[in-house]
Amino acid sequence: NLLDCDVFSKSDPMCVVYMKTPETTKWIEICRTECINNSLNPNFVTKVHVLYRFEVQQLIKFEVYDVDSNLHDLKSQDFLGSCETTLGHIVSSVTLTLPLKGAKTNNKGQVIVKAEELPACHDEVTLHFNGKDLVRSDWISKFFSWFAKAYPFLELYKVGEDGQYQLVFRTEVVNWTNNPTWKPITLPVRSLCGTDFDRDIKVVCYHYKYNGNHSLIGEFHVTMNQLKIGPGPENDHKCVKPKSSKIYGSIRLNHFELKKTFTFLDYIMNGTQINCTFAIDFTASNGDPKDYNSLHYLSNRPNQYEQALVAVGDIIQDYDSDKVFPALGFGARIPPHGEVSHEFFLNLQASDPYCAGIEGKYIKY
């Protein structure tokens, strides 16, 4: 029930999510949803992934806008209202309804937020569907069935912990066809069924309408275990409407692929090494090292280059087995003749650029 700011159509809403913690002290944008055209009751596909910290109060703000331009600046959009809460409140409520406030005109509308913990599963699934003999059910198709074709698209839903269906993915619209082939869908398995391959997945097919009142063609239910069987009779699904036995076409699975995606830790714990080469700018633009304003200022306190060397090096060295690092410089006069060089080894050796550890690199600098 969002505010309608458009004259000849409905609002085109988008939700912007902000977070604030004691460390940040100010609102930081963490996510923008997609824009849904002509809808006062949008169901956003975009999910907001946040790290839940029990010991910290994590404030969250939702701002809803009617998108009127392609500009990134939110001042170019119509503000429909905002609401604030905490991540703890959302998590403890599972489903939370918040009234929108702050619009210039009458406050109207709500934001409904659902929370779910993501299981530690990093697999990805690729699904490729096509439709056959889909039938749009509106007045045009009744009178011109021989002529009228559909603008079909799919929506995939999973069952949440509260037993309610949650939108996971929305395909593109395929124009003017009753036999569409949609682009392959690649999703994290955990977003579609968690780690339960027997969890119900609902696939809904709609006929797209510009005014946002999309008409239902039909739907079917499936599980990941059934999809794993791959293309064939088991995955040729009849499109039917709820409480009806009439068939409005079929949706077929053309391709199924389950792929393990490796995390950064997977690579590190299985032997991946990180090698780092340091290069330092000695050109005159840095200023005289004797000048307090120079990035190379020499004193009892580390200058900015020294701080950067230590900040990066202390992290990287834990992932390098031999802990020797190539270190180069450019834009300096090199002893003994003071000739300008735009590429030299920091240790001034002719053929060996390596320094022993971060401390060795620091000393050579």
C-alpha cells in the first residue's frame, strides 16, 4: 500500500537499506533493491546480506523511493517514506511490519521485512527452463485465442522458516510467445532451499502487463532432489492454477548443473600462497623528505609510506611461506652517481629484488 506519486500510472518503487553501528556513528548504505515498475505492493527479489552480531546494536533504516530517472542520486527520485529498527528486532520477530513515515504528503504504506539465517553452503545451481503451449487468461485471449500470445516470465519461491513462500528470483520477460525459452538461472543453493534438498520450491508463471497487474498463467511445485534428476519426464511440469485442474501449458527443465563454489578460506587452507610486490613512488611530487608535509617526511614517527608498508605487509606475510618480498622504487636519484631511475630494487642490488620480511623491506626503504 505504498504512496502513488505518478499521475498516469503507479509508483515505480525501490528500497534503499542503511545500517549504523557504534563503530560507524552515521548511516551507511548497504543495499539497493531493484526497481519494480507500476506497483504499490512490490515484492523485491534483491536480498540484503548482513553479518549479525549479537553483542552490538545494529540499527537499520529502510527508505522507499518512486524511481523517476536513471540517475544514482536519490534526490532525483520521489521519496515515499522511511522506517527504522534494529537487526536484533528483525531477527527476533522473523517477520516484521514497519509503517513508513516522513513523506511530504500523507504518510502511507509499510515495509515488511523477513529474516532468515543463511546456512554454510556455498554450492551454486544453474537451471534452464522453457515453456510450451502457455495460455494467457485474459479477455484478449478469450476473443482472439488464435492471435494472442503471451509475455511470460517466471518467479521462483522458497518456503521460509515461518512456512510462508519467499520470492527468490524473477526471470526476464520473453516477448510475444507461447513457447518461451528463458535465460539460464544461476543461484546459490542456500537461497533456493537452504541445505534441504527436499524443501518445497514453487515456480509461478505470469503473463506480463505494463500496468503491473500481471495475470497468472499457472504454477507448479518441485524440490531440488527432483530437479537433480535433470531433463526428462520427471521435470516436465504442468502449469495449473491453484484450486483448478485445468492445464495452461507446461514448463520444462532443459538443463541442471550443481557446482561447488570455493571460498577464499578453501583456497588458503588448501595451500594457496599470496605473493606481494611493493613499489614505492619517490618522485618529487611527494615533497622534500625534510618537509613536514612530505609523504616521505623523516622523523621519529612513521610517515605515510611507512604506515602503508606495515599495514599491508603485516597482513600479507601470514599467507606467504618464505616471507621474502620484492620491493621496488621509481623516480629517485640512485647512488653513487645520482642518476634518475624509474625502476630500481629498493635494496639497490642489481639482480635480487627480495627483502627478508616486512622489517627488512622497512629498513631498505
